[in-house]
Amino acid sequence: MGRPRAGRSVSPLGTLALATAAAIAVSACAGGSAERARRDADLAALRAQVDEMKKSADAESRERAKLADQLKAVDAQQAFLVAELKASKDEAARLGKALEDNDAALRDLRTGLDEAQKRAAAQTAPGSRATPSSLPRDTPPDKLYQTAMASFRAEEHGQAVLEFSELIDRFPESPLASNAQYWIGEGAYRQRDFDQALIEFRRVVDGYPKSAQVADALLKIGLCYRALKDEARAREVWEQIAKDFPGTNAATQASTLLTTSGNPAPTK
């Protein structure tokens, strides 16, 4: 057998080639790491932008929901005002028709009343005037009421009070009795007898607690107190109206009076 062959030596050129290849491999690895770092940075920036966009979208969604709720509230308020306006127009039309009917009946009644007054004048001393007792005893309450209202509209408040009083005396159970009592108070109020007006309006509240005139009577009681310089009691009465008779015209006026007097109506 021959001697083993000695290991082959590497030439300088081969060593240089190996070093160059190693350098290229290291450079490629370093370049790949830098690229990944750049991509990671871009991805992080993109995620941050997405998060900001999501936050903005959530805020806009909440704002739209808030505006939608406000719009619903405005729509509800508008519907309420429209309903109130319609109710006011209907009530005005009803009152207008009632006044026309009353005026027609009043003309006939005035003719008969003038004749009755003439007969009464012929039987009494000179200078005396007719009173409600000159009306026939069988006159129905609605006719008495129409007569009294005619006197009231003619600014004959004293005569109207007498005629309303006669209606109450003759027909205490009539549905018109509470109305008559209210107008008695109104007559005293328009004559600026506020103390007497307080008494008469209080009779509406105490004597006819279920009458539709109670809220209006309370409103005028407050006005009487204000005229008598008792602002505290006036506000107390108006607050009672706002609390006990919500939604009524009297409550609306009471709230306005409380606001203008510096004390807004309490909310329930």
C-alpha cells in the first residue's frame, strides 16, 4: 500500500472567495432584518390610523344618536303645539258659535225684558230701576244666564251680579251656577273691589270643587292677591294651579305669571 495523500492546501484566491461569500450572506441577513423592521413600523402606523378612524367613527355615531334624540324631542314639541293650536281654534269656533246663539236668543229676551221693565216701572215709584226679580219666575236658568252675560258685556257689572245671583238662588243645582258665581267674582274684580272678588272667587273653589271654573277662579285669586300687594300668596296660588291643573289654559297663564314675577313654575 502507498502512503496516505497529504491534505490539499487552500490557495489565497480561494480564501478571498470564501470571505466574500460570507460577507454577502451576512449583508443579506442584515438587509432582511431592516426590511422586516420597516414593515413592522408601517404596520404599527397603519394600526394606529385604524384605531383613530374607529374612535372618530364611534364619536360621530354618538353625535348622530344625540342629534336624533334632539330631533325627536323637537318633533314631539311641534306636535304638541300643533295639537294645542288646533284645540284653541276649535274652542274659539265653539265659543264663537255659542256667542252667536246667545246673541240671537238675547235679542228676543231683551224685547221681552224691556216690556217687563216698562210694566215694572209703571208699578213702582219714579226713578226706581228694574232688578232681576222682574223676570218671570218660570224663566229657565239658561235664559237667566244669557241675560246676565248680556249685562256683563254691556259693562253693567252691578246689574250682572244681581242677575247671576238670582240664577244661583233659583237654580243652585244647575251646571250654570258655578259659571254664574265665577262671573260674580269677575264683576267685583273689574270694579277693582279686590277684597270682594277674593271672596266670590273662593266661593267657586269651595262651593263647586268639581267645576271646570276652579282653575280659572284660582288664577284670578292670585291676581287679586297681586293687586293687594301680597305677591307671596299670589305665587303660592299660581304654583298650586301649575301643580294641580297641568295642561290647562289657567296653568299656562299661571306659569307665565310665575316667570314674569321671578319664580318659575315647579316641574313635576
